[in-house]
Amino acid sequence: MSKEKLLSVKNLKTHFTVGNSIVKAVDGISFDLEPGKTFAIVGESGSGKSITALSIMGLLPNNLASTDRGEITFNNSNLINLEEKEMRKIRGNSISMIFQEPMTSLNPVYDLSFQISEVIMLHQNKNKNEARKIAIEMLDLVGIPEPQKRIDSFPHELSGGMRQRAMIAMALSCNPKILIADEPTTALDVTIQAQIIELMQELQKKLGMSIIFITHDLGVVSEISDYVMVMYLGNTMEIAETKELFSNPMHPYTKSLIDIAPQISDEKREIKVLSGEIPSPINPPSGCVFRTRCPNASSKGSEGKIKMGLVEVNPGHWVDRCGVNCGHKE
């Protein structure tokens, strides 16, 4: 019996033109999001995680990016083909997004009442007083104390944690079916991070929404997600249910990310990094894109004898074929 799909991404390609070169920021990824589930996208900076999110939201400028290949299916419509007028009806309404740094998303010259109410009036056909009442209820829902007073605060008057809560309130004000969270806790201290993660889990259960959670923190992923997709240089390296991926990682890149993830049991809590750097997307490695950093690289990957693409190694567990067939030293 096939699983219900709320959002389906098929062979998504988002490319940028830089001078005379083409940057393949996202290069043919596919995944499905189920109702009420959390789908995590992980990988280092520059892997294509945020570009994937912005592609889904239709927030990339047409004069810089080309997202005309592949499909992003939601409510029986391919979002890639929608006119901007139609996309505005979905963006912030059925699909909402919160960002890593709320100070870059919240307008510093307007108070919370104006900014949250504006979203509500745009999508819910409410007047100003009705929208303000809903905005206060949303601030209360996300745990902001004294919401009747805080509603008139400006972003700079709030702490980092409170600003992120305000962003979540704004994103959820129209009861979206999907919330995209792009590194929502990275700019916060550890204690506040835990509070925001717990809040998102509580709200998901209460509202029944699905979440696409973008992060480089595998510790968080192991706690909150149902499925995980590992990205590298615009490509999918591995995708599986969370428990399966952590108990049986198959791709060398996935194994490396898990290996360098900080553990509570680490006495010195040393910061570990993956050796090497992500190659330039303007001139990616031939053959397997991970071969320049792969601890198990062989000539097969560099000579292009193994074409990249996902193969199913276990039910629902997909791995790039180079990671499967070239994942051993010669």
C-alpha cells in the first residue's frame, strides 16, 4: 500500500548562471513528504539544502535561477509552473517558511502586530481588529509571555529566542499544511535551541502539519525527524527513514557526517570537521561528486564508470549507486 503524499518533489533541478558558467545548485533530487511527518534535509553548507527550500517556495529570482525542470507537486499542481499570482496564494498560507536569522526576516520598522496581522489579512480575509486578535493568540500559542503587550513590540526589543518564536507565530498564523524550517535554531544558544525544537514538535502534534527541517545538526535530526535526505553538492547521497539511516548508513558521506557529529558522551566535546572542502559547484568533480573527499574513493568514481543516481538497498532506503558500488578501496 503506497504512502500518502502531501508534497512530491521529482527530479528538481535549480541552476544559476554565473558569467559563462552554470552552477548546478540542485541537480535532480526527488523526495516525498507525508502528512504529519517531519522530513529532514542535511548536509554541509553549500550542499543545496536552502536552495531546495527556496525552490519549493518559489522565492528565487527568475533572472538568476532556472527551476524549469522537474516537478514540485502540491494539491495536484506543479508549483514550478504556477504564475506568481497563484504562488502568492500558497506561500505563507498552505506552505510557510521560517529562516535561520529572524532579524533578516522581520521588518525592523514595524511592530509584531503589523507584520503578523498583514499575513492574516492577506490570506484569511480578516479585518485589522480580527487579525490582531488572531496574532495575539498565535503569540500565546508559541509561548511568548504577555502576548497582549508583546504584540506591540519591535523586533529589536525581543531576545533571539523570542524573535524566532515570533517568526514561528507568523508562519503558523494561517494554519499551513507544510512548514519549512531552514536552520531555525543555528543562531540560538543551546538552551534556547532545545526550547524551539520542543515547541515545534508540540505545535506539529497540535496542528497536524508536516515539516521540512533543514539543518547540519544530525543530533537534532535523530530526535525530531521521520525521514532524512543527505545532500552533497546539489545531489542526494542517501535517503531513508531516520532510524534506518542512523543504524545502517550506507554512503561514505553519511557515515562521515554521523562520525563527526558531537556526542554527549564525548568528554572533551571536541569540534570535529570533515576533511577537505566542498568543491566549487561551478566546476564539480567528474564522475562521483564526493570522490575528492571520499575515504573509500576508487578509480571507478573518477573515471565515470559508475553514474550517479539512487538505488534502493533496503525497502525505502535509497543510496547513490557510487556510494554502494564504489564504497570500498581497490
